[in-house]
Amino acid sequence: MSRILLKSAAVAFGSVAVSLLLTLIIVPAMGFPVTRTIWLTSTVCPLALAWIACASTFWQSDRLKGAHRDLARAHAQLAAAHRRLSEKASRDDMTGMLNRESFFAALDGSRRKSDRGALLIIDADHFKAINDSFGHLTGDDALLLIASAIERGVRSGDVLGRIGGEEFGAFLVGATGAEARRVAERIRREVELIRFRPVDERTVPLTVSIGGITCGEDANVSELMRAADLRLYEAKHRGRNLSILDRDISEAA
């Protein structure tokens, strides 16, 4: 408020100065004497009117600026909330990985940017037996351990998602066939090393089977999924706790 009064005073005294200057020029030019009444009118009227008008204008201006700041702050908060909601909607509630829809959207986006990379499908072995023996809550604990092992096994920048109940997808951005095999084997070992003890200190083994395919130039997401699924099925058929990858789709067919 004091800032508004000072600004208004500056403008008001400026108006008085201009008024007096005009009075000294115009009144004598018209042949009239500059009387005390004219001096008083030339001083008081601009001082009062300008001060009141400027104070009102500056006050309204400050209110508008404050309203704009509040609006900008509310807009930023709303945008942040929208980003958080969008992020939450794209994530699996249990593991924090991308959900199925978001994973395939990210996979498709990565494929558009680069032809290189590899897709892994990772499936927990004998997981139904864990749920049946120990209950679904214990099964959830096991699934979280597996998810953490997968995260440790991939590289920074790779895309992870939970694409089924106990099935995960990993897109290894820019990976060659040799790199993809190393990552798949690292994931398999990380899961195998888990010491899962749901009850009575008895260790229940956790393993995964992995099927993978490196990306050909023209392969779409559906073709990559079918090819990786074939290799996952082969890994299951050959005894589980195994990773099988092919260099391209023609080998997986």
C-alpha cells in the first residue's frame, strides 16, 4: 500500500508541476492576472484528482498482477497434478513398471526412432504353484522380488513393463544380438540368485524363462511379440530357467 501511495504522490506532484506551468503560460497569454485563487486551483485540483485517480489505478493494477500470479501458480499446480496422474495411469500399481498398454506404446515409439534394439519377454516359472501353496499375498512378494531382479539386470535407458500377471517385457534400446543375450542371461541369473523364504526359513526357488528377438528394420510390434513368444515357449518347453534369443524374425519363424 505504501508503494502505491508513493507512486501516486509522484504522479500527482508531476501533474501539479505541469498544471502550474500551463497556468503561467496560458492565463497571462489570455490577458488575465494569475491570482491566488488560480494558483490554488492549479495546485489543489491536480494534486487531489491525480493522486486519487493514480492510487485507484495502481491499486487495481496490483490486484490484477496478483490475480495473474495466482492464476499462473494454479495453472502450474494443475499441470503438475495432470502429469502425476498421467504417470500414475501409465504404471503398474504393484511393481511401478509401465503397464501393458504404456509398455507397447513406448516400444512402438522407440521403434520409430531407431531400428536397433531387442525385445525380451520374461515369464516367472511355476508361479501358479507359489500362489496355490502360499497364497496370493506371498505370490505378490515373490513377484516384487522378480521385478527388482529384472530391473537390476537391464541397462540404464531400457524400457520395462509388466505385460501380464507374471509376465514382463523389456525393450533393450539399441542393443545388438550379443548385448541382448548378455542382458537376458544377467536377468535370469539375478532371479535365480533370489533366496525367497515365505515360511519356516525354507527357500523356495524363483526362476524365469526368457524369449527374445532382435529388431529387424521392417518388423512391427506385433511381429516382434509373436517371435519373442515363440522363443519363450521354447524356453519353457526345454525345462524353464532358460533364455533363448534369435537374431531376427526369420530365425524365429
